[in-house]
Amino acid sequence: MIEYGINCIGPDAQIFEPVTLGFPSRDNMQKSGFTGTTIGKNSVIRSGTILYCDITIGDFFQTGHNVVIRENTRIGDRVSIGTATVIDGNTIIGDDVSLQSRVYIPTNTRIGNHVFIGPNAIFTNDRYPPSRIGGLDGPHVMDGAAIGANATILPGVCIGEGALVAAGAIVTRDVPAHMMAIGAPAKIRELPESLKPGFK
């Protein structure tokens, strides 16, 4: 394991080499003693994972292979990050979240609790690249939402509580709570009855 800064790993961690903890942000290059990575108990960190400095992660965390998580990220308990996923920092992720393989999460994204994000889903945060007019505004995913494989979520879009984004959808506007976004560009539809809260 390669370590930079001051790292804290909770008990019963399983770390499979090679793994890098506390990798310095640009501001911390050539420095020592900066805050590295903090991880709770019972983590599983698979080979190729690089966790930057100033990251705080809860209990029962696991990564696939070749995951990169950038600085200033906060992650809750029981979060799983799939192989080759990139989280570009200044991001908050809640509890009980599953990001499947090859997901991309840009800077300034917020993800709530009990969220599922399917493989190859792409979030964006720059509405007018490369001008950056309006700044970098990542999507906001509310509690209980699910996003299908290969979906693309545009900057500043809010995926409402319990909403569903279909596989391959390109979401250009907010998705209300307990609704469905489908198509490219996505249209808003009622959730199927079988997916609505309280369905028996």
C-alpha cells in the first residue's frame, strides 16, 4: 500500500495491493502531514484503487478494481463502488448506495441514501464546455432513486426521491419524485404500478 498524508483505516479492513491512500491534491503536492483518507470498519479495497486526500468514508465500504475517488469527498455507510468508476471530488454520497462499474461522477455532485446507479452511467457538471459559463454544477440524486445503465445526466439536474431513470436515457431536466425518465432526450412518465411505493 502506498500512503500519502495521514490516513485512518478502521478495523477488519481488507486491502488488496496495489492500493494508494491519501494521494495529494494539487494544493498538497510537496507537503506532508495533510489529512489523507479516513475509512470506517469492515472495508474491502480492491487492487488498483486510488483514494485521494481529505476523503471520509463510513463503515462496510467496498470498491471494485481500479476505482479513483478524488479529494473532498464524503461517503456514508454500506456504499459499494464498482470497477473502473471515477468520482471526481467535492462530492457527497449517502448511505446504502451502489455505483456499478464504469460510472462517472463529476465534481459538485450530491447523491442521497439508498440510491442505485447502473453501469456506464455518466453524470456531467459543465453545461457549456469548455467555457464553464455558469460554473460546475453536478446533478443531485435524491433518496431512493435508481438510474439505469448507460444513462446520461446533465448538469444541475435533480433526480427526485424514488424516481427512476431508464437505461440509456439522456436526462436534460429535473425528474419529479416517484416519476420515470425514459428516452433521449428523456420524457417524464408515470412509474409503472409495480414500481410505485406501497405496491404489493
